Amino acid sequence: MKKTIKSSIALLCLLLFATVLWAENHMHTLNLQDTEIRLLVETVSDITGKNFVIDPEVTGKITVISGQPIPEDKVYDLFLSILSVNGFTTETQGDTIKIIPVGKSNPLSGLTSDHPDQLMTRIFR
């Protein structure tokens, strides 16, 4: 019961403090105040159509202030910046994006190939 109440309050906060405007030109304004990061992930998933898996250690509240609407194709870049500032990162596996703490990141996770027998080299700088 308490979990349902907390979820309802969190959703209400999202509705009160997160304004996502959808215009004909697909511009969005994200204004989030002390919003659970999981609700931000849901919002970004709705906007971008991307699939996310959230690590259990990804918790906390975020605040985002958009001074002006941003194009739909830039929402994901803003999302990555928000994750980074809060100590999280992403790893892509196929059509799924995992959201994990920075310390759990695998430096080789981005290596993919259409040809599994092909040798790949990654240069770190």
C-alpha cells in the first residue's frame, strides 16, 4: 500500500514538475524538480522510443531545467548528460540500453560487428 502511495506521489510530482511539450516540430521542454531518475528514464523512452534496462543501483532524484525547447533528436544527448552528472552511464546491447553506475561500466561493451569472425581493434586515449 505504501509503495502504491509513493508511486502515485512520484507520478504526481512528475506531472507537476515535468513538462514535456510536444509540438508539430517535435520540440520538448524538460523541467524536472527532485524527480526520481526512473521517471526520467520512462519519459525519455516515451520520447525516443528506446528500450532501457535499469540497474538496481540506479536510484536518486534529479533536477533538470530547460530554458527553451530542445529538438527530439537532442533529448537523448541531454539524457546522457544527466546520467553522467549523477554518476551513471549506458551500455548498448542490441536494441537495449542498460543504465548502470559508472564503476560497473565495461570498456569493451561498445564493440560490435556484423561479422563475428572479424578482428576488431579499439584504441584508448
